[in-house]
Amino acid sequence: MELVDFSSSVWSILPPLLALGLAILTRKVLLSLSVGIIVGTLMLSDGSVVTAVNYLLDRVVSLVYSVEDGALNDSNVNIIIFLLLLGILTALLSVSGSNQAFAEWAQKRIKERRGAKLMAACLVFVTFIDDYFHSLAVGAIARPVTDKFHVSRAKLAYILDSTAAPMCVMMPVSSWGAYIMTLIAGLLAEHAISGYSPFSAFMTMSAMNFYAIFSMIMVFAVAYFTIDIGPMARHEKLALEQADSTENLEVSQGHVRNLIFPIVALIIGTVVMMMYTGNQALAADGKAFSVLGAFENTTVGISLVVGGISAVIVSTILIVLARNVSMADYMKSYAVGMKSMLGAIAILFFAWTINKVVGDMQTGKYLSTLISGNLNAAFLPALLFLLGAVMAFSTGTSWGTFGIMLPIAAAIAVNAAPDLLLPCLSAVMAGAVCGDHCSPVSDTTILSSTGAKCNHMDHVTTQLPYALIVALATTLGYLVLGFTKSGILGFVTTGIVILGAILATKNR
């Protein structure tokens, strides 16, 4: 199928520009991505509807089935299966009463406000598999405990929101990690980059995701040192003045092990399978086994599926042994869990599709000629961070921002500054999380308010000062990284600016 060449045409920016503009105006990511896809398809087909339909069908089918190889696209299919398993697991943990059981257990052992806040923050190291799961599950677990020690609901919502996406975006064993690595794999293949595997590229990008790293650090600093900035100080003062309003917990028929064992099974099952598939790849190349080598050559999709199946099986066994869930409720959990993931899967499909369209339009190649001639490439990481933040703020979704911005950022960097490829991709990831944090229409922000049972706008206004401090520091960090090509100097700069901003705010 012969396509129109837009590599040197200003019109190559129209499809992604439409997607970005409509996303900002309508805040409807799927609609915006659809318009960008359709317009790009028609342009590539020179206005021929028949050719456009055939092209689009070919690209969509290739997402799940490779006609050339005559086999399923294992990578994409496995990611979809993992997301469905993740939804099922979340529903099973809820119906088994394990969330409530953990709350009862924790309430008997924590003795002070600081401990309650740190407990809520530390739970992300258990529930990092998905931001939705984290916000709702940890909210239900931690809320009775934080209420007991008069921690404001706004502070709990901030802890939930500012640990959810930052942790998920940096962890390969999460729905976010799986999604991003799938996009990265496509970008590396698109630009014939062989110096990185999707896994090694992802881990390198995570180390340069200054916003996510320092958002996490900020949460623990706020929890430990009681750093209350702006409206948060008022909410914390009101919470301390209120009479004891601890919720009376109903006696749960669940068990703490029903929460812990499935999560452990997910992690162990995934890691073991990653080692196995990585070792197979090493052996095929005649290389000796090593842990790092196995991780760099692993097949992430099937590893996540095995981990997800292991977690669902363990959760099912525990439910059977406890005999506290009816067969009807157990089966209903499957439908409810899978339904909860349909939105994420839809965004994933549309993101994959526009990735292919933008690649065929060669949008990044054209933009890179403009940037390389008129803008110092050292500014790219900072500019992409800010653009990603604006995009995610306007649309309320990190995933949609990843789908639109990562292909563009990769193409620009490959042509204008190849040595800044991973910093540019990392900057997009950081900006997407930043905008998602600040946005009142973000699903994660809404779910964090829901999990903490906090007024939504109270959560948005109390979290915003912390997010803006980290965003300002991150922008400066990426400027330093761009000019020095040193991730370490960028990291140090970000940390110093945040520390200075906190001290200045505290001394006012």
C-alpha cells in the first residue's frame, strides 16, 4: 500500500495537533485520538476513503495479529490479558474482605499521627501494581487509621494521589510499566534503535523521571516532618481540633493474608517468569545467565500474565478456604473486575493506533528539522516536560498523554538530538504524571478523593502547592540535564530546588 510522503511537509503535524487541541478543548481523549487517527489516515491515503479504510484496518488488525508472521501479536495481547486479570484481582480482594481485615490489623498497632501517615504512604510498596487499585484499596485500608489520629482527609488524599502514579510509572511490574514498555518497544522498532531493550530503556527513563521520584520523596517528607503548605495547613488544623471521629469498623470476615499473599504471588510469579523468559533469550544467543541480562532480555507481557494468573489463583484458594464469599459473588467479581479495565484498554488501543499513524506521517522528522534549526536541543527535555504536563492537566489522563506525546518526542529526539532520546521520553512521562496530579478531571485524582472520602476540590487545592513545587524543580532539573547531558546533575539540581522551596515556605 503506497502512502503519501509527509516527511518534509508542515501538514505532517496536523493529526497530532488536532489530537492535542481537541483533547485540551473537549477533555475527551478517545474522541480526540479518533479525530487525529481518522484525519491522518485520510491524509496518508490522499483522500481515498477506500484506501484509508484498508490502511486503518491493516494497522488496527496488526495490533493483535501479525499478518506477515501469521500469528498473534503476543506483546499487545498479553498486556490486554494482564489488565483484565488485574481488574479481577482487585475485585476479588475487595469481595473477600481482605482490605477491611488489614485496616483492623493496622489500627491496633499504630500509636501516633506520624505512624498513620507513614503507613498510608508505605502501602504503595504493596499496591503498586495499578494506580486505581492503590487509590481505592489503600484509601479503604488507611482511612480508619488516619481518622483515629486526626489526620485530615485532604492529607490522606494527597498521600494516595502522590504515591499512586509516581510509583506505578516507575515500576515495570505494574499496569503502567507494561503499557509504557509496549509503547517503547514500538518506538525502538520504528526508529531502528538497537542499543536498548524495552526493559532497559524503561529502567533508564525511570531513573531520570525527576517528577515521579521527588513526588514520592516529598510525600514521605510531608508525612514525617509535618510539612503543611497553603490550604493543607488549615485542613490539618481543623482535623486536630475535631472530636474523635474514628469510624466504627464492622467486624470483617476477611483475613489479612487474603490481601498479602495474592500480591506476593503477583510479584513472585512475574519476576520468576521474567527470569525464565530472559534466560531463554540469553541461551538462544549463546550467552550465560545473569540477573541483569535476564531482565534486559525478558518478555514482559507473558511474565505479567503469569504473575496475574498466579495472584488470581492464590486469591481464589484463600477465598475457598475462608468460605466467606458465595459462588455468585465470586463469579460476579470477574465481570466487575474486567469491566473496570475496559476504559484503560480502550485508551491503549487508540494510543497504539495513533502511534502507527504518527510514525507513518513522519511528524517527528518534520518537527525535528524545525527544532534543530531554530531551538537549542538542550531545551527539549524541559519543553517536553511542560508540554506533557499541560496535555495531561487538560485531559486528565497520563495514558492518553503517553500515547500522543511519546511518539512525537521520540521522533524529534532521534533526528535532532539522539543522545537525548531517553531523557526526552522520560520528560514526557514526568510531565504526564505532573499534569495528572494537578488536574481536577484526572481519574486518579478523583479516585484518590473517593478513597479518602475527601471533598474533591479540597483535595485538588491542597495537593496543588506540593505538585507545583516539584514541577518547578523538575523543569530546572531537566534544563540542567539538557545542557550537561548528566542525569545526576539534573537529579541533584531538582533536589536542591525542592529543599530550598520547602524551607522558604516553612519560614514564611
